[in-house]
Amino acid sequence: MLSCSVVPKTTISNDLSGRTRTISELYQIIEESNRSISELYLIIEELHGTIQELSVNLGQTSRNSSKPPSSDGFHKPAPKNRRVSSGRKPGGQVGHKGSHLIAASEPDEIVLHVPAACRDCSLHDNCVKNACVGETRQLIDAIVSVKGTAHQSLVLDCPMHGKQQKGEFPDDIKAAVQYGENLQALVVALNTVGAVSVNRTHEILGSVFNIPLSTGTINNMVNRCADGLTGIMETIREKTVASGVIHCDETSTRVGGKIMWVHVASTLLYTYLTISKKRGKEGIDAGGVLPEFAGIVVHDCWASYWKYKQILHALCCAHLLRELTGVEENHPNQMWAPAFKKLLLEMKTAKEKAIEKGQEKLSRYFLKKFERQYDEILKLAYEENPPPRDEGKKRGRKKKGKVLSLIERLDVYKPSVCLFIRNFEVPFDNNQAERDFRMVKTKTKVSGCFRSEKGGENYLKIMAYVGTAKKHKIKPYEAIRQAVRGTPEAIFAGGF
């Protein structure tokens, strides 16, 4: 007879309780694992985005981003030519005035050359008398010389007044021995416009003219010239403020081992340069142009410019083309970027053709056509780059990336991007401002830095004055000579 043992209820209950606890612990482990996996996925996604961003940064040059050409290093990329071939032959076109040497009608010296076989001939003199000129070639050279002028004050016994009368020196003759305005202008021009350092200016001019031109004297000449331009700089600032369209930009330079910022506000006729420790609104305000300006400002979308509510903004489309080129090269799957580049260039071409025909604005047909294409391309851009989802797990804004940031900028600032086709006084780009302070980078490369803030201010005063003079068809040396003479306002007269 078989017997069966009965498991006590207490044992069964304990066993079920243990298994339930084990299952609960396993569920907790699974939940923690899933949570860790989700966090790892987020980390992988962030790292993938970082790798993409770094790859894009490595591919950025001055041609496809806002980076300056100096950052390209020795391997500078070959620039892509966006111009369409005109079909003309290269070189000067018909009607173009060339620049070449012109033979003098009355040369300072004439040198005759006889055939070598005739030099020792007994009939040499007789033949030379009857010879004619077969060909003339002129040599144009510079004769370097120093002219010393002694100014003497005469003392006369005056019979009319019964006392001695002494002659007065001109106002510009102040010392027993001093340098003339021509030499001073040459020194200032070499050191500023020529970007030649003080030491090299001392070496070059000292050896050419054989005069003791010390580095301290060179510095004093530059400082005196800059100090004499204070009044004319205020005139340039006022005329810039009174203009309808101005170009603004900023660039960095080194002053005494620290970074400072050069701000430019310029037009087709005036160049105004200032230097500040700040890049943003504080530095711009210190220049004294934008706080008083109420017209159109062309800029590169630097955030500080948007703080001026009284002005009308126009964006530099050349900057946009470079950024779009970067998107096109680093993100080949982005179809909207090349389409937007094409649209900008079509808008530019349409405006140029309208100007050639004497028109003052684009027709409504073209304006509506370009606006429709603009919106269609932006719609495609958002489809290819949807805004990031808010996971709700991290504080702060979700990182958009450079591509989506560019798209949103084109969307928000659409009126400023398209202003150049609605107002023909507004240019396509901000190249005017970039040309007006390009020499700052050249000076920094040559000299390394400015020794003091005062030295930087003096340099910018002279270069702003020279830049304005060039726009008024006055050559830099002549303009500086007028400044040394004490008549800098002569540049507005259109000639001397």
C-alpha cells in the first residue's frame, strides 16, 4: 500500500513567495537594463552628432564658411569660380584703358650708341654728324637725393622805426633742424599703407637717404600725423551717419598680447575705423555710428547688429553662399542647399540685368517668382532637417546643428536676405566693409601685433583717412602729405 506525503501549506506559500520575489527582482533588473540601454543610445546619438560636427569643422575653409582666409594654412583650397563664361577672349577688352609706361617727349638725358665697328674708325666724327636716329628706347628710373633747405631770418636796422626788425620763419619751420613734409609723408605711408614695421622703415630709409632716421623719430611722425586727423575723422563719422546705406563688420587683432576688435562702418565714399576691447554692442556703440544711424546697414548677421531697432537690415549674401557651399560639400544628401545657392545667384543676375536696362526695380513677376521659390526651398529644407524632438529628459534647449540654424536664419530674416532685389541701392554682399579693413590683417601678419591701444588707434585713423581719400580719387601718399601739412580736409576737394 502506497503512502503519499502532503506538503505543508506553509512550505508552498514560502516557495511561491520566494519565486515572486525573484521575478520582481528580475523585472527590476530588466527595467534598469532597459534604462541603461536607452541612456547609452542617447550617448551614442550625441557622440555621433559630435563626430559629424567635428568632421564638418575639419572640412571648413574660407571658401565654404565664415572662417577667414588666414585660417586655411598652407593648403589653401582652389577657389571655385561662380561666374558664367561671357565668351570673350581673356585680357583687356576693346576700349579698356591700359596702364603702361609712356615715353617722355623731352627726356632729361640722351645717350647715343654707335655701331661697334665705327668706334675706332678715322671717319667716326664725320659719320656721326650725318647719322640719323634709327630707334629710341627710354629708361625710366628714380634718382634718390636729399634736399637741404636753410631758412635764414634776416635782422635789419629799420630807419623808419629806429630799431631792428627780424624776419619771421614760416609756421611749419619750428626747430633748428627738422625733416620736411615729403620725407615725413613717405615715412608715414611706408609704416601704415605699406605695412612696413618701424625697424624696417628705419633700415630702408636710413640706407637710401643716408640720414639718421631713428625708430623714435618714425613713431613720432606717425603719432603726429594721426593726432592731426582727429577733426577730419569726426567729419568722416558725421558723413557716414548721414549716408543712406552703410556696410558694417568687425575683425580681431592683437594689441599688447591681447585680442581687440576693429569695427568698420563704410560707404562708397567714406571709411570709418575704430578699435575696442569688445566685439558686441558696446564696441559698436563706442564707434559712434550705429547709435545715430537710421538707414540701411549691410552686415553678416552678427547678433549685436539686430539690437539696433531703428535701422533696416540687409544680409550679406556672399556669406550665405559660402555657408551653403559648406552644407553642399559636407552634407551631400541635402538637396535644398544647392537649390538655394542657385536661387540667390538667379536673383543677383536678374537685378544686374535690370540695372543694365536702366530699371530701378524688379518687376512684380520676378519678385513673386523669387518669393515663391524661396518658400518652396525652405519647405524642402525643413523636410530634410526636421527640428529635434524634445525627449524631456535633459534641461536646456536641444542642439540644432549648423544646418538647421542656417535654415531658421534664412526663414526668420527672409526680408533682410531679399532686400537687395527690392532696393537697388542695397548691394548683394558686404565686400565693401571687408575691403575697408583687410589691411588690418596684413599689418598684423607683418608686425605681429600693435604694441599699445594708442598705436592701434593711430594706425586706424590714418588708414580710415587714406581709405576715404582713395574713394575721392586721391592717392595715399598725396593724402598723407596733406595731413602732414595740416590740411587733411583737402581730400574732399577732389584734387590739389
